[in-house]
Amino acid sequence: MKTDDLIAMLANAAPPVDRRAPGRRFALALLLGLAAAMVLMAVGLGLRRDLNEVVRWPMFWLRLAYPACIGSAAMWLTLRLSRPGVRIGNRWAGVAAPVAVAWIGMAAVLTQVPVDARLALVLGHTWRVCPILIALLSTPAFAAMLWAVRGMAPVRLRATGAAVGLLAGATATVAYCLHCPEISPAFWSIWYLLGMAIPAVVGALIGPRVLRW
Amino acid sequence: MAISLPMDTDRMTDRLSATETELRHCFVLGLGGDTAQYRLFLDGLGSHLRAYLRRRLPRAQADVEDILQETLLAVHNARHTYRDDQPLTAWVHAIARYKLMDFFRAHSRREALHEPFEDDGRLFVESDVDPTDARRDVGRLLEALPDRHRLPIVFVKLQGLSVAEAAQRCGISESAVKVGVHRGLKALAARIRGSV
């Protein structure tokens, strides 16, 4: 086909563009992912029995803020990465900031306890399952977000995959917070992060394949 | 014979922003459903992309039109991803670059290994309306030259590198690059005269 013919064809197949469609698509994917993670958590793991009690603890909300902040940063990165030519620069720092704050909290907590009690505090009772459960809960959000991004035009596929994975992990962690029995920052600042990192790494690995267009 | 000379930076910037404004105007109207303006945008973009790709693919001129069409199609399919607050140049350049890298990956051309792809943002500087430009023929004639003449010409005259950079890439001395360009151009001229 001649290039001029292609141009004529494209120009004739150019209805007005709905500029708000991408935003709606991302919002839908986020809601679906969060809802699916909530349902999976409630059915498969169950809500914390003392949830009525713990919602009055500030630490419960701090813990919830951790994945919420990381998730917001990841959402913002995902939105930027799914459009060609939008600079990212050092904006990954938005993800690092909540992690840094939580780790300072962890250090503060650990210095309050005797040395031989520290490891027990970090490992809690559920360190073996926590990251895996978060990764499992993240799968619907992961799929939904990949679907949303595939409707866009990412050009840095590996970075985009990582951002999508991190976002899915953070969404799952928000849901997991309503189940998780651990409340010490010494526990969740590490194991939640690991749980979110698993889908992020998977995203970076499959990004170039899945997001290609 | 088309040999591009490095352009004065100020003039380059002016032309760049004039093209940006003009094409962006057509594009935004096109997004609103104005097909005539959209067509103007595609025509203008096509010319710039052609010049850009020809510069990028000195040894794969035959593929230029294919990649051009693929990129135009990609721009068309991705037009809802353009953000009003971003320069159109940056948006289009990212798409063109993505499609070009895709081509390099698929074909593993020697260019991909020898020429790491820099972001010089020069997409809108030159325009090339004519689909069968003379440079294609120069490309073919160049193929016939030995590497010691061809590479200096490709690097210095076609890609606009400095003599020092070209020397580094060819792995020869700067004076050898100058001699290569000189003798190579002479040989090219002889061949062109011979082929006419």
C-alpha cells in the first residue's frame, strides 16, 4: 500500500476521540481489582475477628496508609508510563518515600525492645505466608490493570510492567490489611513490601511480552 | 546528491517550534473529529517521519516506507493517549522511537549494534515529502564502497557525527576518517557520473 493511501484511509477512519475514556478505564480496573481482592480475602482468609476493635487503633490506619501511599505512587507512575513521551525522571521516589518512612518507624520500634526480642517482632506469627497471600490476592488487580494499560501506548514496557505489578500488589495489601493479625511496623514494613514486590518483579519480567503493541 | 549539513542551532529550534505549533493545531482539531485537519496532520507528520527514518536507517532505506506506515498506524491507534499539556514532538517521537526499536529487535540489523539510539529530539527539524528521495540511491552506491570509505561517510556526512566520534566508532585515526570521507566521496562522484 502506498503511504498516501494509508493516510487517506486513516483520516477517513478518524471519529472524534473521547478524551476521558482512558481515565474511566483505569478507574474501572482499579475498582475491579480492589473489589476482587476484598472478596478473595473475605472468603478465603476471613476478616480479622476483632476488626471493630482495631479500627480504633491509630496503628491500624498507619498500616493501611502504607500500601495506600505506595499504591497511589504506583498508580501515578502507571498513568504516566502508559502514555508515550511523558517523562518519569526520578519520580520512582514517590514509591520510595513511604517505604523510607515505614522503615524509620520500624527502626524506632526495634530500638525500644531488647535485642533478643527483635527477631520475634520482625517475624511475627505469619511471615511465612504474608508475602505469598498478598501476591495471590493481587492477581485480579494485576489482570485488570494490564487490561487497562494495554488500551494505552506504553513505550517502556519493563518499567510499565513493574509499575502495574506494584500497583496490583498495593491494592491486594490494602485488602489484606483487613485480615492480617500483625500490627507491629517491624513486621509489616518488611513483609508487606515483599508481598508487593513479588507482582512488581513479575510485571517487570512479563511486561515486554504482555504489553507489546 | 543529498548530504545533510549540520544546521545552525537557533534556526533549528525555530523551525522545530513552528512545526510543533502547526502540527499540534491540526492534530488537536483532528482529535475533535475534523478529518480534513487530521489528514493535514498525517501528511505533515509523514514527511517528517520519512526524513527522520531515512536518517536513522542509512543502510535499510528499503524498509523506511514500511516502518513509516507502521508508525503512522501506531500514532493513529494511540491518538487517545496524547496529553494536552505535553509537546506533540515528545509524544510522536516516543512512538516513532518505539516502532523503530521494534524493527531493530526484529531484524537485529547492524545499525542496532553500531548506533545506540540517542534521543536528539530532531524529529520535526527536517521534512521529506518525496517518497522516492535520491538518498536511497546514494545508499545503494554507498554499499558498493569498502568499509574504510563507507563508514566515515555514513557517520560524518549522513549521521552528522564529529570526526573524532566517527574515528572512535570505526576504530581508526581521525586523519584516516578524513581521508576516508574525501576518497569515498570522490569514488561516489565517479560512480554517479558513471551510472548516469
